Amino acid sequence: MDAPPAKTKFLWQWVTVSLAKLQKGALDLYKTEEDPRFADLNEFGQKLAEVYSNFDARGYDVVNVIPITTGGARQSWSGPSAYGGEVGLSITRGAMVIGMLRS
């Protein structure tokens, strides 16, 4: 009979999340669109809780959480024909979670 595989000292898992969805429009003509400025924080919290629970059930403690950030740029206008240049933005879209085997 073979011995069960040894657990590694460290374990990692990464999670990514969707962009937040915001309603845009007027009167009864609302539509839902992704907003590149915001991550879905409810989804982020749920996914992190799942990873933490999974680590705990496997005998690991979370020792580090490294954010995963994405960036981009948008055009800025100060009027119908007054181009103001590019505006940079970055948002946290996920995380790398590191766990260490309990001793």
C-alpha cells in the first residue's frame, strides 16, 4: 500500500474577479454595463472566503495575500471639443493567496 502524498509546506491559489456592473441611462432606458474603474467587490470577497476556507480545511494557514492590479487609460474631455489628454487608472482585479502548512 502506498503512503498518501506528502503535503507541501506552501500552497498558493490565485483569484480574479469581474468588473463591476453599473446601470447607466435615463428614464426607463437603463442598461447594465461593466465599468473599467471598479472591480466587483462582492465577488472578490466571496472568492477570497472560499480560498481561505479551502486552505483551512486542508490544514494550511493564510500567510500572505498579494493583490493583482491591472491598469489602463481613458480619454479625458472637458467639453464637446476640448480634449484633455489621457487619464491613467488601476484597479485591484484579484489576488494571489499563499498558505503555509500548520505544524
